[in-house]
Amino acid sequence: MRLTDFWERMREHFGEAYADSFARDHVMSELGGRTVYEALEAGWEAKDVWRAVCRAMDVPARLR
């Protein structure tokens, strides 16, 4: 998954404004106690981060 696809899915699920806020502020155990931004900066693949978000936030199947 390309990073642009990841952010499109984030915005589609959370909305334009909240996607960035969620990614900066929400610490996820699925990401080893990191936020989305921290996980991506630490080298996690975008697809793995997206899968963690999907599991944690009950993302609809059409966006997975």
C-alpha cells in the first residue's frame, strides 16, 4: 500500500480534519504503543499500520 492510499483511506473513514488528529494523538497498542505517525516514522509499512487501525477502530469492510 502506498502512503497516499493510506491517507486517502484514513480521511475517508475519519474525515478530513479528524484523520490527522487521530494519527497524531491516538496511541495504539496494536502499534506497540505508538501513534500512526510514530509507527510510520519508525519504519512500519503503511499496510500494516492500516490493518492495525482497521482492527482497533472497526473500519468498514469496504475500506479495508
